[in-house]
Amino acid sequence: MKNKKGGLTAPLIDFWSLVVFLLVAIAVFFIIKIQAERNELIINDEAALSDSKKILQNFLRTEVDVDGKTMTIADLIILVDHDGGYREKLIAEKNKILTEFLENSKYNCAEIYATGKNPIIESHIIKDRSFKGSCFSNVKKTVSATLPRQDGKITVKFAIE
Amino acid sequence: MDKKGLISFNMVYWIGRFAFLLILVLVVGYVVSRYQSAELKTRLSESEAFFNAVYYSPDAISYFDVEKGISVPGIIDLENFNEERIESALNYEKNDVIAASFSLFDLNGKLIKTVVYNKEKYDLWKPISKPEGKGGIGATSVFEKEIYVLYFNGKTNPGILKAEIILPRR
């Protein structure tokens, strides 16, 4: 541009293109940041889920003494589902194990549900009465396992935080 | 505008354009570096993979059921719970990437045994370890895991496995 008017227009275009470029760069920066945070959350959730799965699996394999017979918690759940007997024994063992585990670990709350033909256990255990925090802000932390029963299956759902 | 005025105007104009170009390069460089560093945060996954290798490996700490001929992850054999087993299972030739301690407690919180993997680096890194995202670039990242497990010492008992996995910030 050789004339005076044209000579002033070019710097104005440069200025606005710089503004637009900076706005786009800021937008890209925030998109990357949000994406990275989301990836990190996914990895954290996966790690937490992996721990919950291990804890549930080992909890179900824990051996307990029932009338002089050694059986696992999973066996006891199946037994309770079958004839309703030993429900108190199951609740007492479950409370003992999970309460002691919470007391001696970093976790604050545990939730376990087992449902066969009818609900078998529905339990929410908190570390101690002084704990004021909230539990299970993230519903994704629930894991489940299935146990066999004559017609269908027993579903055990578990979450820990 | 006379010829002299036009030349000085053009000079200022081009200086402005070079400044614009410089800002452009800097901003693109910064955004690219952010993108790269965001993609490289893999320490949590590394610690998770390491823990799973120790937890699930049949040659590490798991109890081996002779009758069924299988190793049972989640049940820790106290005889296998030692440094040598973990080191032979993982087989790093020169390990300056990861160190860890595993402490086994009974359900009442009484310590049964502690095993330290890569002790030389663990002792070096532990005092400067911080949780991921905290501490400077010279710090090391520590990841803590606490799992309800069973341990075997003639019979299976409930216990708690606490692991501290430390990785340097490379």
C-alpha cells in the first residue's frame, strides 16, 4: 500500500491478527490443560478402582470359622442367600474386618451391598464418629463381583474411599 | 508522507512485525511445551504397573497353592515376602527408575515385616520424596497404596499391605 490511508490500514490488520492469534493460543492452552486434567483423573480413577477390586477380592476370600467349619466370606454370603441362616454371623464378621481395616489404613469409609434373591448385606461403614468428611464423591469407585447361586447369581458391590 | 517519512514509517512498521513474529514463536513454543509435559505425566501409571507386577507375579510375594498348582495373588506367603524374591521377579539390571518399600501389617495394625526393594536408591530418594504434584523438580514422587490382603504363615490371616513407591522426576 503506497498511499497514506493504506499505510495505516496494514498495522491495524496486524494488530487485530495478533489479538485473534493470542485468543486462539489461550483457548488451545486451556483445552490442553483440561484434557491433561481429565487424563490424570482417568488414571487416578483406574488406580483407585484397581485397589478396590483387590480389596473386595481379598475380603471375599477371607476365611472365617462357622460352627467349627472354615469357610470364606463368599461361601458365607452364598449360605445366607440360600437359607437366611448365619446372617448375624456374616454381619458380625463383615463389620469386624472392615472396621479394623478402616481403622488401620488411610481409608475413611467403605460400602458393601450383596444381593441375591433378596438383599443380603447393605452396609455403610465409616472410620470413626469423629470423621466429618464426605464419602463417595465419585460414584465411579464402585466395583462388583458375582457369586454363584442355584438360579441366577449374587451380585456384590463394593466401594472404599 | 514524503520519502524520508515513508522510510521511517516502514522501519517502525517492520519492527512491529518482527515483534509480532517473536510473540508468535514464543506462544507456539510455550503451547507445544505444555502439550508435551501434559502428555508425559506417567509416574502414577508406572507406580501402578510396578505394584501390580509385585502383587500378581507368581515369582514374587504370592502364595503358591501346591494342591491346585497355581499362585494366588492377594495371599502373601511370608516365606516369599523378601527383597530377593521381588528383585528376581522384576529383574532390572541397573535400577535407577524405581524404589519401594512394602510393609505387611496384621489387621490390628501390628507390623509383621517390611521389605525394601532397591534399598540403595530408596534410602537416597525417601528423604526428598513428596506426593506427585508437590515439591520442586529435584524432589522424588512418592505413591502410597494400602490394600487389604491375606497372608499365609501356616494358615491364611487377614492383613494390610502398605506400599510406598518412589520414582525420580526425570
